[in-house]
Amino acid sequence: MSVDAGAPEIAPSQMRGILGAEVAIVSRDDTELLTGVRRHDLVTHRSEFGAHPGTVVGLTARLLDDLGAVALTGRGGGHFPAAVKWRSVAAAGTGGAVVVNGAEGEPGSAKDATLLQTRPHLVLDGLVAAINAVQAVEGVVWLHEGAEATTGSVTLAIRERVAAGEPDPPIRVVLAPSRYLSGEATSIIRTLEGGPTLPRFVANPAQPWSDGYPTVLVNNTETMARAAVVAARGAENYEPTSLLTVISRGYRRVVEVPHTVTIGQVVAEHWADMPHGAPSAVLLGGYGGSWVSWSDIASLPVDIGALRSAGLSIGAGLIGPLPSQACGIEEASRLVRYLADQSARQCGPCVFGLAAVAELCDDLTAGKLSPSGRKKLDQFMAEISGRGACRHPDGAIRMLTSALQVFADDVSVHRKGRTCGARVYGIMPLPGEGT
Amino acid sequence: MSRGKPKVREAREGPAPDGTTHLRIDPSICDGVGICSHLAPDLITLDSWGYPILDTHAVPRGRALRQAEAAVAACPKKALFLQHL
């Protein structure tokens, strides 16, 4: 059953995958304008991915084993094994909800919007298969308010399925505030329990819902689509691929690649600046991910296990190359400020700690950080990690820690009371900044 | 039962049960009042902004456990709790 070792390499031209050879072009700051990938209506979807999961005999019995066999992990960024999560929810009791998380909080990422706008039936099939597997009673599609193209595609898909008489359990669309932490799993569960859309502390991570409330299984959009692929094609025919968002200065590209492809190959093929020279470094995974120098990352494959061995994670699939004319520490500081501003403002170490760190980063980029200020920065960073109700502050500190290492040269230039004079700013897109 | 014995929340899943007791905090409730660090100096220090940093190891019986129980009982926000694994 295992497809890990000895699986034949898939040439991209032969790959069926989810998007196959299609590449989505997405504007930098808005996933509403998405071209390049044809939307599968229900008829096209059924001819590509087969029958409705509710009509496949024996699917529920084999699906949990199959998810384990292909080692499917959570593509929202955490990469927790999907089979373990599904089993834990199933064991905790029947009758709850399954949520497909389409509130793509990661500002650089556009893969979930791409899936929901072009492969909505695949995502909904995964949702239905999950509902049946954990014996839940309803499905929820969790989207950002204002994501009109995405919401439109999902509601059209639900209407298509109802009109075709497909045996779906009840599925509803729930719109979340358009904030970074609206996509946090505990924010979703708290909302479904009637509370605010804010992350919450859970003493027992295996049971993120409140005592007395129904169970809730939350999976990222891509995870759910992949579960549908496993359901449709079986573990032995599942192709280990990933959806990646590659950030260029003019646009983003969402591509699907097999795990044998290297990050260097992805950047060479899909990064618009490549003809002007290789990037100095790549931000990998998300804005709470890691900066890695080009020489260290170019030969690494997209494979989750190989990256983990190198102490890295593909996270939510973000590939953010930094042009060599840009200053890494200025870019990192800009992202730290954004992440500090996106705090849910609940936990002291996040509210005050990230703000203090962002302040010191501003001093650093302005060439005004004293040696004692630098010591303070290190101390604050060490104090914050692991001390929030959610992992938001940990991600910000991880990203900054990697930046201070990878861009040590930029740091030393800025520390001598000067600035680096970089002529290129604002490489990674942030909401509301325009292009 | 001693006066003000703190309520213990049982973990049903998650870390494997091993009979140990851990001092834990819900950081989203904590307001950084800081009484806890005075009552449980062996287990709690305060960070640069006055919020408690907890010793993550199992709390040994005796003096440390008595400190932990006192801190849990005194927390005005009820952010601290003991977790039996």
C-alpha cells in the first residue's frame, strides 16, 4: 500500500494530479482575479474524479487506512497527519461537523482560493468523504467574507450538486472576518460554538472543541481535496504532489509539482525575476516560515520528509524568493510588523512581545539599534516562543530568527548606524498595500 | 480537603497519562497580574512584560506542588490550572 519508497517518479507531463499541468496566475494582493486554470463543473469533475464518494462501496472502511498509507498531512501549514486527526475525531464521538478551511489567512498564499474557484467539487467530495468517515452530521465551508469569487464558486458548486440529486449531507458556507487568524482552527471551532472568531487555548490538543459541544474536524482546503483524490483513485494510485504559491513582484503563480522537483527548479520555472539572476534567499512555507539562502535551498526537493530532515517545512506551500537587490532584513522586519499587527490581542507575550520585537526591528533597519538593543531583541525573542494560545507568535519569531541568521551581512551593515541602501522594497504581498 | 483546593482539569487525550501533574496556563485569559510568581517562585518567573513563564516539567510533590496549588488558587483571572496526566 505504501507509496513512499520505490514509487515511480512522475514526470510533470504525465502527472494527473489535481491541477495537472495547469498553472494559475493570481494578482499579488487579491485572489479574486485568477486565470489560467479552467473550472471543473460537476459533469467535468465526475468524468475526471469518478463517482460521488457517498456511492463508493467500502470507501469509509478503507479511507482512513489509505490516508495513513499515503501519509497525507495538513496543508494549512501544520502538516499534522490527517489519518491521526480523523481517527481521533471519530473516536471522540459521532454527530459533529466537518469544516473545510478556505479562509486562506496566509497573505502570500493563493492555492486554496485556486482550488475553491477551479476544483470546488473535489474539495466538496473530500468534505463529504470526511463527514462519512468520522460519522459527522454536517459540513461547513469556512471562507473569508469579501472573497466573492471563491464564495460564488462554492455556492454554485453546492447548487449544481443539489440539482443533480447527489447524496450530500447538509453543507453550509460560513463567512469569517477577513483577518490573519480567522483561519486558525480554534477560531473556527469557537465560532461554531457561538463564540468570537478568535483563537483559543486548548489544554488538550486532541480535543479542540469545548466539553458538551459536538466534535469538529477542521482540515485545510488542499488537505480535503487530497483526501478526495485518495478516495477516488486509491492509495496505490495517489501521486504525492504539492500545491505551491510562487510570489513574483507582478503576480503570483499557483502550481502543482511532484515531490521529486527541487525548490530551485520551481523558482527557475515560475519566478518572474529569474532572468535577472537567482534570488539571494527564499521565504519558505509562509510568513511564519523560514528564510533559507538560495545556495542552501535550491537543491532541496519539495518533499515534506526531505525538508523536515533539513529542519524546514513547506508549511502552507509558500515560495517567496527575495531578489538579490532587496534587503532581507528590511523585508523580514516588514513582515514582523505585519504579524505583530495581526495579533488577536489576547495573550500578553504576543500582544506586547511581538510589538516590542517589531519596534526593535524598525530600529535595526533604520540603523539605530544599539548593542544593548540587539541583546534585548534576542532576549525578547527567546521569551515569546511557545507562550501564546495559538502558534501565531511562534511563527513570527521563527521567521525573524531565520532572517537574522541568513541575512547576517545585512544586519551588520544596518548596525553600523547606516542603512543598506537597497532599492527594492515590499517583495512579499501584504493585504491592503496594493500591488 | 484543604481550603481553596484548586479544581483539576482532567486530560482525556493528548499527552500519554503518566501520573504526573503539570502547572499550566491559558495565556489568553492571563492579565499579567503577577501574584503567581510570588506564591510559586520555584515554578514561575515573569517575562519582560510581567506575564508568567511556567516551568514545563512535571511538578514534584511537596513544596513545589504546594506552591503550584497556592498560585492556582490565588489567580484572580483563573488562568492557571493543574493538569494531571
